[in-house]
Amino acid sequence: MPGRDGTGPLGSGGGRMGRQGGRGAGRGKAAGVGPAGFCKCPNCGTQTPHQAGQPCYKVMCPQCGTAMVRA
């Protein structure tokens, strides 16, 4: 270990990325949200219960027809 600072061999970058390891963990995904919750319309605010296996962005608002988002 060069310098004995815990970074590993030169050029590997080991130990420098923090706990997530720089592998994209948690980037742009609803990690750990689970099947419970609601889908919400960004246009009119209508909420519907989230259904497992059905992404909210594919559900259309029953009031105005806009694609819903996870709330």
C-alpha cells in the first residue's frame, strides 16, 4: 500500500469512492421504496395507491390523463 493511507495500489482508486463504491448505487432509482405508497399526478395533484409491478410513470391520472409520478 503506497503511503499506507488505505488507498491501495497506485491507479486502482480503491478506497476513494466512499461507501457506495462508485458503482451507481442509488443514482436515479427509487431504491428501497417498496410496493407501498402512492402515485401522484404532477398536474392536478390526484393520488392513487401504487400497485406493485406497475411503475407510476406508466399510470395515467384518472382526472386529467397526465402520466403520474411516485410520491
